[in-house]
Amino acid sequence: MNQNAVIHGWERARGAFPFAIELLSRGIALIQLPCPEFLVLGGDRPPMSYQEYQALPDYRQTCQTMLQPIIQQIQAYQAEDYQYLGVIGINESPNCSISGQRGVLMEEFFAACQAAKIQTSYLEVPTWYSETEQQAFSEELQRFLAKGGRNE
């Protein structure tokens, strides 16, 4: 969601994705997943592939550690009867992709959700999405919300 964490020049929006406003205006709260790429290698990092991130020493363990408080938050919200809709990924990201080659962070996120018995639906921001090209994604977002976050 936070495009400031993306490699400089690869951002598809200024700040957050514009659809975040739609979610917030509907009373949907957001929990931003940490960006391990930014936190481990910084904003000036070179573009890297899934394989390169996976090969970094202790990278998976770093992702697991970053995700622990997120899983705890989801569980705490569910204990308070909040509805958890799911996670939003970024297609073709080496860490945040969900479909196709799942990103390293998302592999760890879904494994942690499974271990915690958290049902996780997802929505994925397509590679073509930008601030100026968002109509088809907006329709997909509406379908996702109408289903209550369930993938069918």
C-alpha cells in the first residue's frame, strides 16, 4: 500500500494507493504489512528477484519476525468480533505477489495465517495499476468487498 517503500522510480502512486481512500471511507481499517525489502536493504536498493531475496541470509526468518505482530493484531481484532477481510498483495512483487510465483513475504504470511488458523482471502493489485489507470481494479475491489473478502 505504501508506495514510498518501493524502489525509487517504480512507484505506481504518490504515497499510498488511491484505493486506500475508498477503503477508509467505507470504515475499513488497514494494517500495513512491513516492507522487508525496504527495511532490510533500504530505499536505494537494486531491483531483485524472488530468488535473490530468498537467497539472502536469514531473510525468511526476518519476514517471519516482522509478521508476528501482524498475526497477533489480526487475532486480537477477531477476538473483538471485527471481520478480517484479507490481505492485499502486489502482483509480480518478489515479496508481495500472491498469484503466480508467490512472494517471499506472502509465503510466510500465508503460512503464519494457516498456523494461527486465520482464514485469509486476498486481493492483488495488478501490474498495470497506476493512479491514472485504476478503473478495472476499482471494479475488482468492489467485488472483493461485496463478497466480504471471500475468494470464490
